[in-house]
Amino acid sequence: MASITHDGRTFIINERRRWLVGATIDLGRHDRRLWPALLDSVRAAGFNTLGVRLAWSMHERAPGSFDFTGDLDAAALIRAAGERRLFVLLRPGPYVGAGFDAGGLPGWLVDGRPEIVRTGDGAFKEAVSRWFSALFGEVGGLQLLSRGAGGPIILVQNEHAYFKGSDALAGEYLTETARFLREAGARVPIINGNNLFAAAEGELDGWIADGDPFTTVRQLRVVRPESPPIELDIPLSRHEAFAEAPAPVDPHAAARAFAGALAAGGQVFVDGIAAGLTPGFFAGRDGADPSRHFTPASRPLAPIDPAGRPTPHLAPVARLATFAASFERVLAAIDWGAEQPVAAAPEAGESVVSLRGELGGVVFLFPQARSASSTLVLPDGRAVEVATRGLPALPLLVGVRLGARATLEYSTFPALASIGESLVCYGPPGARGVISIDGAELETAAPTGDAPAIVEHAGVTVVLLNADQAAGAELNEDSVVLPGAGLTLRRTGIAPAVAAPGSAAKAGRAPRLGAWSSAADPAVSDDDGWIPIDAPARLADLPPETGGADGYRWLRCRFTAGKPARGSLGFLDLNDRARVWLDGEPLGVVGDGPDTRTRAAAVALGKGEHTLTLLVDHLGRPDSGGMIGEPVGLTGPPRFVAALRLNKPRLVPAAPVHPARELPARVWDLHDEDAADPHRVEWRFTYRRASPLHLRVESFPVHALAILNDRAFVWLSPGDSACVALPSDARRRGGNTLQFAVEGDARRAAPAIARAVTVYESKSDLPGAPVWSARAWAPPDPERFDARRAAGPAWHRAVFTHGPEDAPIALVPVGLRKGAALVNSRVLGRTLHPPRSRAKPAPIPVPPSWLRRDEPNELLIFDETGAGPASCRLVTV
């Protein structure tokens, strides 16, 4: 009968101690046809567990309508992982973060309702319960503890990064989501990733990588001695943003962090192992810096490429994962409950962590960067030199049994794997070292060429590799495949290696694009397709025939001016970005985005009829923080506005305020008892009119609570650019006080806050009786396309063919400004390249399952400015 238990050392699965080393991927970001190569690469990198993260928003695009087909087929992916002997950690949220719009929460649920996001609100909880029930209806039978054959799911994660320090909110929310998981059918242990901020009763605590994993895992082991510490999401890559040069994660730094978590006794999971595509408009913004808008190319510099093939950047972590999975019995037998030795934190420079247990010991050596060697002193006083060149961390075995008879006393080469009477070690090419077995020392050197060094020594077959050959070792129950060395080690001996699954890349050239044709988008000039609406509203509240709740939407307002007028037309209730035309002539771009920071446009109205046209663009909500529930779209009419003249702010003493108590649903990363600075940044102003006032902040510098006349109304975070209505019920006719209670040093923050803040007053509405309508964003009819280049906003069309054996491809969107790309009527994602940016656009992977094999495929490019696609091309990946 299947079983999963745990103690302070490890998980015990089917009565065997298992040391979990896992890698998380995102369902929906990887094409189903490429799953085999991706999973084979994960398995060959030494990982024994697959984290499967699910963005709820992808599966339930409309309330009650679930999609578990194609790339979203969770059950099929989990079965495929099980076939490769991978355990599965299921990570269904409901919130997952990970660069998704609103952190993976459905827009229809949270749009414009930040007060309910991740709280005990009835509507929110009901939707979560429905999501979990639908998911476990698909995958519930694939848990190890399920009745019947079961499956590879051994753990489920409840929520993620719940850094809200309100015990009351945590109790009414996390306890309920855990209950929903159980009621939906979760039978395996439930873990969290809340860094001890909050948890439901009975959960195992996990820690999301933050700072030095060696330090945090040690601390977690002390405060939770009854369960194995779980280190989640050590990053191997990052989400890239538009207009930025790609910034790879240092693979050696990632490997050092991974080894640090192992050395502290952690079960370790990495994140960002594979590149992919965030399709459609599901990419969000960086919650830590909301000015960063993520590209559809998901983690383009990840160590597994979009085709599922490993890159050289995977090797440093792969060697350590292979070691941990191969020698899990040694790690599991270490007495982690005993007082651990004092050690320098690995991130501080050279460090040595020596661990001993019933089955031997491991010395984790963390060398200085760029050092060639380190000297270790053995228990008997002998000094040995360890070659470290190019290796960020070295696991060195001490006193470990090999097979039935031999004991490895020590080795200056890091261990990779062992099976039967065989031991696999590696080192820098050409480096010399010593392997001592049963008192017999073998002095040898790591190979410099392609052939491994194989030596029979003291009854043990020693296979010595260089570091490059050690990457990609595949561990099986009865063999170790070393594709880099061309060997397979079995309990009965050595045989030639079979090519590692998923390692062969498909050959073929990138398809050529046919001739381009273009068509102007008819929305600016045509009356067809417009649907009357009462007033501008959230995208989700507009008529469904005008499109979905994300991406683009057209809005139009017709009005009559009784006399000429000039002024600044403000779009203060625009919560994204819009390109605006007045009477067919462009006014510019307003809102917040990489290419704009203005909320107003100068207009000159003549007497008579006018047409204001807006292309409203939802660029994605933050993937974390208090702005997740911000409304999307134009939620109020444009008005003529002017900035209030505010005096220089003062720093005033005030009673300490606790932001998490004032706005408990909006404030993150603070506990209830955390107080803001007792000094506040304050403006006093007089305003006697009844018209609305809006607070505009641009690239806000700090965490702060905005307070109007002692009423807290919004929590702001570093990087926030937003426009928020001052609460009308808190305003006074006459003197008003606007304050910012700062988390941190208010005196130091005051000048930057002053630069970031503007208060707008509404002077007047649009004249006459404005008539509003909405229109779907969609390509023109085929007969409108011709060879002439159209002025913006415009659509461009080309066709290409792609055979069933051709290599996976990507679109390089060179020469475009702002728009989107579609393949066979499906949206690949946004394109954005501000004029002053020198960053090269990242290639956007094209999912193979979207393509018609040996038939014409249609590529559509939409660009707001009309920029031509002549430089766009398809490339192989």
C-alpha cells in the first residue's frame, strides 16, 4: 500500500527515504509536442521531482468554463512525468505569481476588486473552491495515495508567497483554501511557500528562495524541526521585460545557492528551468517593479531552451542535482537534528560545510570565485589539495560505502553517481586529485578529451569525467547513463550509452515568409462594428461581442462642442494604456507603459461635432503585491483637467499608523504590528469645488500608505505608477491634508515622494452629450489586404509552410513598435519596442501544435504605429 510520511530529515515515500530535488515548469507555457524533450531534459539533469505550476486564469477564462485540453492538459503532463520516474509537486495556487497577469488569478474575478483578492471574501472563496474541484476532477486519481493505480503526485502546494501579516486574514483564507483542497480530493501532504508569514494547520512550511539559502534552510530547520525544510524556487532564469537587454542568471551563482540549500539539509526546487511562451495576453508586470512589462517570450535565457533541449548553463546545477538524487541515502542518514557545525555562509566567499551521518559524510566545499584550488585538512591531519577551477560548489564524499564491500574514505574529486561497484566522479579538465578506497589511494587526473578515464581500483570501477562530460547523467534504478562520456553503468558492468532521450534536435531550416500584404485597421475611420454602450467601463464589463477581458479594445466617443475650446484632456480613470485619435488625427499615447507616462493630452476643439477614438491596451497587471486587483480599461470618461498647485511638502510628526491594519486586503510584506515612520510627508491644500480629484504617482519611490484627512485609501509600493481617485467621502470643502505614512525613513524619502506626486482636478466634462460605443479588436476582412503599406494602426499578413519534421521556430519581431503577433488566428503575444530602446526584441516561440503541417500558415502582425514587418523573420530554436 502506498504511503507518504516525513520526519525532520526527509520525506519517506513507500517506506523509502527520498531526497527531493525538483524543477518547476508552468503548464501552458510549453507546447504539448515538446513535453517529451522537456521532461527528458529535466530527468537527465538529475531532478527526481517535477513542480507543475498552473495559472488558474488560463484554465477558467470565463466563470465556470474550464479548459484542460492541449497545452493545458494537466493530467497528460503529470502522466508523462510519472513515466519518466519523476515525482510531482502540484502547485495550483490559487495565486502563483510567476510573471502571469494578476499572478494567475482570473481577471473576471479580481478586476477592480482589490479588496477581495486572496481574502476570505465569499465570492473569492467560492471561485477558488470551484477551481480546485475542477482541477482535482482531472488529476485527483494521479496522486500516489489515490485508490487504484495512483500516480506520481506526492505533494500539493496551498497558495504561494502569502506575505500578508494579518493572522486574522490568514486564518480565514489559508485555512479555507487548504480545506477546499482536501474537499476537492487532495490526499497527499500539503505544503506552503509563505516564508513563515502564515500557514494553515497541518501544512509543511516551505521557503521561497530569498537571500542565502544555506542560512534560511538552517533557520527553517531550527523553527520547524519536525519536518524536512523545503527550499522553493531557486531561480535559474528570470522573466524578461520589454525594452531591456536580456539579463541571464549566473549559472554558477544558482548552483552555489542550490548546493547551499543541500548543505543545510533542504529539499530543493529550482524555478525558471525552461524557456517557453506566455501566450496571448497572459503576461503581466513585475510586482516588485511595476514599470517592467513582461514579454511573451517566457524566460528566454533559461537553461533548457524553448525546444526542450539543455544548454550549457544547466550543467552546474545538473551535476549537483544528480549527486543529491544518487546519494540521497547518505544525505538522509545525516543527523540533521544534531547541532550543526559553525560555517561561513557560502555567499560570503570560500566556505566548507562538513556533515556526518550513519552512512558516511559529505563535505560541501564552496571555493572562492575564479580560484584554481583549495586545501582541505582531513581528520588525520593530512592536507589535500582540491582542484576547483570552474566549479561553484563541490560535494566531496567521506567514509561512504560503495556497493557491498568497499568504502570510499575520501576523494578530492566531487562525486556524481554510484551504482553497484561503480563510482562516478568529475573534476576540472586535466586537474589532478586523489581517490582513496579501503586505504588504497589512487592518484589520477580528470580527462581533457572526450574519452572518460576508467580505472579498476580496490575492487571498484572508478569512472572519472571532466565537468563538461558530467552534465546530463540519467539515473535509473538499475543503471546510470552518461551521455557526455558515451557510457552506461549497470550493476553488472559498463556498456556503450544510448543517446539521451530528448537530446537530439530536429534539423531543418527556418521557413521563409511569403510576400507581405497590409491593411489599415478600419476602426478609426469606419462606422461598421461599433456597439453602443452607456459609458466607458472595465474591459470585462463591455459587451462580450466586443472582445474578452484582456488585450486590446476599441472605444469611441462622439460629442458636439457648442464653442471652441482648448485644454488638457485627462484620462485619469484609465488603468492601462491607450492610443488616442481626435477626428482621425493622432493625439498620442496616454496611461502607463514602457512608452508613456502621461495621463493627459493637449486638445483644441472647434465648434461642431467631434469623434474621440481610443485603442485601449491592457498591458497586464502586476504579478504580485497590492495592485493585482486594479481595474482594467477606461473606467470613467475623459475630462479637462489641471494640476493643483501644491506647496512644498512638510515632514510632520503623527501617531504611528499600522498599514496592515488600515488596509488589510491591500498591504503586503508587513505584519499587523509593523508601524510606519512616526513622521509623515504632508501636503495641505484648499479645494472648494465638488469635482473629482485624482492622485497621480509616477515611479513611486517607497512603500507608503496614502492618507486623506486621516482616511487611508491606497497602499503604494516602489515603482508604482498609478492614478487613484481621492475618496470623495473623505474630502472637505476647504482645507484638506494629504499625507504619506512611509515604511522606512520618511525624511530620506520625502524629496523623491514630492517628485512623484501630482494631484489633478477635473475642470469640466466633454461638452454636449457624449455618445459612447465599443468595437472588437480584430483583423480586417481578407479583401482589404493588398501590397501597399498601410498607415497605422495597421495589420500585416504573410504566409509560410512548416513540415512535420522541421525544427521548432520563433518569430523575431524586428522593426515593430507596439502591437501584437498572431499565428493562424491565435495571439502569440504583445510586441513592444520603444523608439529610444536599443535592446533587441526577444524571439517569440511559435508553438508547434499551432501550425498546420505542410499547409500554408498565416502570420499576422498588428502595429499601432503602422511600423512595417519587413525585417521580421522566423528562426529555428
